[in-house]
Amino acid sequence: MSADTTATGSTAAISPVESVGVYDADNPAPLIEPPRKRTSKTPKATRGNFEMAAWLFMRLSGVVLVVLVIGHLLIQLVLDGGVTKIGFAFVAGRWASPFWQAWDLLMLWLAMLHGANGMRTIINDYAERANTRLWLKGLLYTATVFTVLLGTLVIFTFDPNIR
């Protein structure tokens, strides 16, 4: 009797879910193809320290960002009276203190680098052609550097007496 006939002789289709776990020499498990096959042009896979450091940075910066952002929201929205009090004078008074400059600078830098590292990983995973990856990462790095430099410049050169 074949595998797809029952004891009564009727034919019943066995779904793939039902046949899971019954793999043997005669019925091997299906081969799962990798998302992008290696070719002779594909660079050798290296398990260098950069990827491990990037992975560790994502975890640590995420924890620090949670503390910074929740602290920022708690102070801004709960302790300082809410959104209605936030204005030019509020920001000027806040950035007069080196503590708040450092807080906002650390939040900016970590958020941008955390996000850029995540986008770099996504580009590496989904951009199939090396030229596409090169251009996308070039745009990503340019936007990240521009935003970090501009944000840093604004935080340190903010003038409350501007007219």
C-alpha cells in the first residue's frame, strides 16, 4: 500500500505539515536554498571583529537610548509642565547648561549611529548587487555624517540672543 492511500483503499493527500518528522533515507528533508548564492565573485565570508563590535554596539546603544529617551520624555512632558511650555526660550534655557547639551548630544549621536548601523545591516541583507550596496551605503553614510555634524553644530553654537 502506498503512503497516500488509507486502510480502506481511498486516496488521501498527506499535507506537508503531517509529514514533518518522517524523513529517512527514502524520504529526505527538502533542501532550503540560501537567499543569495555564493559565486566566484562573492568575497570570502569573514567573521571579523567589526561585525561583532557592530552587534554589541546595537545592544549597548539600544539600552542607553532607552534610558536617554525615557528620561527625556519624562523630564520634558511630566516634570517640566508638558508640551505647551516647550518653545524657543525653553530650549535656550535648557541648552545654557552643559549637562543638557551633553544629554542631547549623546542622544543624537547614539540614535544616528544606532539607526545607521541597522540600515547598514538591512542593506547588506537585501541589496543583491555589490554596486547597489556600495551606492546605498554611500548615501547612508553621507546622510548620517551630515545629520550628526549639523546636529552637533546646532547644539554647540545655539545662540539664545539671535534677532
